[in-house]
Amino acid sequence: MWSENILETIGNTPLVRLNSLARQFPCTVLAKVEFFNPGASIKDRIGVAMVEAAEREGKLKPGGTIIEGTSGNTGAGLALAAIAKGYHCIFTTTDKQSQEKVDVLRALGAEVIVCPTAVAPDDPRSYYSVARRLEKETPNSVYLNQYDNPANAEAHYRSTGPELWEQTEGRITHYIAGAGTGGTISGTSRYLKEQNPDVQVIGVDPFGSVYHKYFFTREFDQKEIYPYLTEGVGEDILAKNMDFDLVDDYVQVTDRDSMVYTRRLAREEGMFVGQSCGMAMAGAVQWMEANRESLTADHIVVVVLPDSGFRYLSKTYNDSWMRNHGFLSDRPEWTVAEIVSMRRGEPEVLAVSSTETLGDAIDMMSRNGISQVPVIDGEEVVGSLSETVILNTLLSDPDARGSAVGSVMAAAIPVVPPSLHLEHLSAYLEQEPGAVLLKSESGGFRIITKSDLIRALSTGKSEAAISA
Ligand SMILES: Cc1ncc(COP(=O)(O)O)c(C=O)c1O
């Protein structure tokens, strides 16, 4: 018996007992292993479903172009559907996603446009905005928008949910999953709760995403948004596919735990999976530890593992990458405030104002031997000046010394909360301008750069405690 095309091999993925990572719990813990799909992720399910919905609605016509903003996996699912059905694909993605994901999309014949991660969703450069613009500019094209497209959650309602119900013979009691668009958790949970309203759904969110706080408060808090490394999960928007009413509890996981559990799934369970799988597993362990008393041998907990480890060979499965982010040591999780406390006595950051002339700013920087300054007006950080910006300005306009700093400055250096974890700090420092500011109690600012992080990592916590 054969399949007529690759799309027919999507779904019906195995449900496999976790024998090592969840040994300490009395219940049965099972993993839904989604890398068995032909595009190696759970998103194959929604790729074909969204394409067929667009065909039914007359939005996609023969020879048409599929446009989507994707962290990589949805793109692979759509590319498979496009190949089987004869469409062209253009995908926008962000520079945070691993190179392997972009390579896979290109290998499947798609055009890929990489956009910056560190811009607001409504910024014209964001991968959401570029996808929308491309739809307007490309004849006979459709932007499928997995965030708000009901065919996304519907695909899980029709496939992932029924599979879990059948594979556990209706005995599933807990369903634990991460959420990006929310399609997986919402569609699957809706089906499972229709079969048995007592099924408990636990969402898992990376620190830096808005979902966890929104679940508990129904408040969209911009302050929850900061860069993190775990790919594919968590959001800086509220996707329409995310139905919080179907979720019973939510836990938050650090990048470090996501990466550590991703590797543990590979080494201890033989499941060579991606980062969001480690995050879901870390969240499951966290939740089961906190709710241990409520768990019995009759409970069946299912954790969703969305994709494959092959997409993260240059990251989570690369020792240098892991070491650079501090994920391989057993160092405690420092905060920005602790790192700053290691250099007590140092003055607050030198800054310039946007109304000063560029010439004055250059003189101040060279007097003090600094290569980068924030631009601060009153108490507000409005921009930054670096040697690169100054050089480019002077090259294009030799008379620029007389210009106001405000007319040439670059984007502001981000201001971070004192409680920010070190690993999230390193994610900030990887992006331009490679520095962050911390507001001090006196109202001034301290600047933190890569060299502070290096000093913190190489001196160690004990010395920090002595100097503080
Ligand atoms: C690797 C990975 N895991 C999990 C998810 C989240 O799934 P959903 O978008 O259905 O919430 C995604 C979504 O892009 C993903 O790429």
C-alpha cells in the first residue's frame, strides 16, 4: 500500500512513552513525536490545511503564489503542499531563526526573505509587515497568515486531537504544549475537551513572550517582551488562533532550561528534537513537580514535541554555541542587577543629548576614550551614537560636525529591567547596538556591554558577592 503523494504521509505520528525524563512521577508521560512528519515538524498539518482552505475560498488559483511569515517549520509544510499542488512560495522569516531552517525552505524551492527580529510587529521591516506588503505587490498571491487563519487550529482539531484521543484510547488526562500561533494548543484542546471536559491543558511559554502573563491577567503587557533564543514559541502579539479559554494553567521556561531539556530528550530518550520540544518538556517537568500531589498512576500526560533536532545542529546541538550562551555550565542564573553590582563604584554612563552638535559629541567621546554613547534627553533614552554611525555620517557629509546629534543618531540602546536573566541579556547583546542600559536608583543609567558579561562569567559569583 503506497501514498499517492507526500502530503498523504502527514500526521499519524507516534506517541512514545518517556522512560527517563519523567521517571520521578507516578503517572504515564507520553511524547507526541512530530518530527516523523515528512517536513519534519507538526506544521506540515497546517501547511496543507491552510492551502486547501484558500483553494476552497477561491483565494488561491492555479499557478498562484503562497506568501507566509514563518519561523521555518510552517514554511516547510507549505512548501510541500505547494510542490504537490503546483504553487510558488515566498516566505518571510527573521534573522533569529537557525540557518538550517532557511536552507530547508530554499531546498524545497521557496524564495526566502530574512527580516530583522528586533523591530516591532507593525514596523514596515517586520516579517509580518513584509509578508503583507508582498501579498499586495504579487499578482495571484495569498498571504495565509497562520496567526489568524482559522484553518490552522482547525487542522489540529481534525488531526492532532483525534490522534491523541485514539492513541490513548480516550485515557489522556493532561495535555502540555508550547504555543506560537496557538493553533496546536487551541485546536487539539478543543477536540480533547469536547471528548472529555476534564482533560487539563497546560501551556508553556518562554520568558520574553506575552502569553504567560496574558493568561493570568488578560493584560497585554509590552514590558514582558524581550529577546529570547527558543525558536517557534512565544509571541509579541496575541494571535487569533490562541484561545486562552481552553487552557487551564501556564508555566514559563528559561532559554537555558529549554536547551538543556532539548539535549536531554536526545541523549536520554533517543528523541532528536528541536528547542521548543525541550521547552515543552522542561515546562511539563516544572508543572508536574509543582502539582505532584494531584498526580496518580491513572493519569496520562501527553507532551507535544513539535520538530526535529536537525534544524538546530548549529545551535542547541553545537557545544560552542551552548557554551557562548552559558548553557553548558552549572552557573546560577544571574540577573542584570547582580552583574552591575560586580563593578560597584563605577560612574554612571556618559551620555549626549539630541540637541548637542555631532562635533561636541565626537570630542566628548574621544576625550573619554569611548566608542559608543546613549543619547538621553532628560530621563528618556532617545537614541545612540557609535563610531560606525559617526564614520558613516562623516563619510557621506564632511560638514556633519555641525549637525544635531538627533538628526544622525541610531536606534536607542534598550533599557532592561534589573531582574532580567543573564541568558536573556546575552540575547540582547547579540543584536545591534550590542549594549543595554539599566536605570540606577539615582535615576541615571549604567551601560552593560559584552565585556561586562565576559568579566562576570570569568570572575564568578563568589567574587561578585565579595565586591558587593
Ligand atoms: C518549532 C516550533 N514549535 C512550536 C510551534 C508552536 O506551534 P503553534 O504555532 O501551533 O502554536 C512552532 C510554530 O511556529 C514551531 O515552529
